[in-house]
Amino acid sequence: MALLDGPTYPARLAVDLGLSRSNVSNHLACLRGCGLVVASVEGRQTRYDLADPHLASALRELARVVLAVSITDACLDEADALA
């Protein structure tokens, strides 16, 4: 979700998320392999951005829907679960 605000660098993401740089870099490599982010080399640094601007709106909408669901509400009542 950090890339929704615009391009950023692995070191900045690591600090913001409280993760190691290698962990963040591994995740970014996976996202790049899936075509979700793009990398731009800038000197000795690599900047990452969402591959498509439509991803930002889709991710925001997904987060809105997920956050709207109460984690305390059961998806099924017991009668439905046993059927």
C-alpha cells in the first residue's frame, strides 16, 4: 500500500514498514516478477512504482472493502456450517 502515494525506494520502505532492506527487496522483486511494480535505476538506487495507475484505485477499493468487513462477525452461523 506504500506505493499508492507514489514511487519510492526499498530503503525508505524498509524504514517506514519496520522491515529489513533484504526482506523489502525480495518482496519488490516478487511484485516486479508478477508485473505489479516497475523498477527504475537511478544511479546507485532503484526506484519502484506501481506498474499501472489503475492498480492504485483497485488497491484502495480492495482495502476499503476489506476494512468494511467486521472481523468479529462470523461468515456462517453454526447451522449453515454443519449443513
